[in-house]
Amino acid sequence: MTVGRSIVGRATAELVGTLVLSCVVVGSGIAASRLSPHDTGLQLLENAASTALGLFVLIVALGPISGAHLNPLVTLVDAVFGRRPWRGVAPYLIAQFVGAIAGAILANLMFGLPAMSISTRDRLTPGTALAEVVATAGLIAVIFLLTQTSRSSWVAAAAAAWIGSAYFFTSSTSFANPALTVGRMFSDTFAGIAPGSAPGFIAAQFVGAAIGLTLVVAMTHRPGRASSTGSTTPDV
């Protein structure tokens, strides 16, 4: 359960958390491409491990403050389940998108690159779109099956494990997050995505979130708030 904080405090936690998560994703991708320039598999492993570990830490640290969504889809599904008032959704979404862009810029600067460079990495294919549906549906299902069955203490580990795993078993490397997808457009590096690919990825993510939500309702028969314990969390 999130502690009593003002919407400003909670939105600030979402902004900072998404900024750091974006910085972890982009920064570890840049580092991986420099550490292992001739081994794409090792680059992906380094990027995935850093992202999963960073996500776990952020959920644990920020969960009691904002729920540590760090993902617009988690915020929207949380509101659908009645765990969060709709009036608090817009501040969260704004904070997440701003944080994701700022995090990519910060990562660029840390590695001596231009603050903002539009990615040229085209990623959208029928296969990667399907992969984003699967990755996002799984993330939403994992998070909300746990929160709807009063096991929110497992969310940090489970969400981080899902994202780390999905880096390898999905062809899209599991973005599963519209805010991070937008943020990653601003870094022409290993983790980047070309602006032309982003809308397709985001559309697939919304489809995946709808499927994940449907699965949770079907399995738990709980379309509303299930418990007042624990916190909802995010993804990459």
C-alpha cells in the first residue's frame, strides 16, 4: 500500500523512477556495446541483467511512495482495477514520459554522446509487434495476478525476472512500456528505437496490456480492488 503522500510527491517519485530506469536501460546498452563490441549476444545479456537489477531496486525503493509503476500501462490498469483514482492518472503519465526522455538524455551525456540523438534503429516487424504484445501481456498479468491475490511483496522480483527473461525470449527485447519506448527514441545507441518504429511498438503494447488485464480478470474474477496491501509496480 502506498503511504500517504501528496500527488506531487507521488508524481515526483514516478518521474525520478522512470528517469533512472530509462537511464539504466539506455546507459547499460551503451556500455554493453563498448565492452563487447563484437558480441551482440553478450551485449544483450549485459543490457538485460542491468535492466532487471535496476528495475528490482526501483520497485522496492519507490513502491511505498507511488506504487513504482514507471509505466503508463501499469498506471492505467491500476486505475481500471480501482486501486488508484482516475484523477491521479494524468500526473503519473506526464511524469513517466518526461522522466523517460530525461533518462535517455542523461545516459547519452554520461557516455560523452550528444545530449539528444534521434535513433535510426528500425525495430518494427510483424514478429517484433507480436513480441511486444506477448511481453506486455505477460508483464501486466504477472503484476496484477500478484496484487489481486494479496501477494504484492513478490511484484518487484517477479516483474524484474519477467523483463530480464523477456529480453531473450521475445524478438523485440521486451520494451513493454510506452514511456520508455518514447524515451529510447532520443538515443541513437544499442537500446534506441527509430521514431518510425515507436508507434507500432506502442500500439502493440496497448493490445498486450488489454490481453493481460482480461487474463487477470478471467483468472481472479476480481474486476475491482482486491486488497489494500502491497503496491503496484512497473516494467521496462
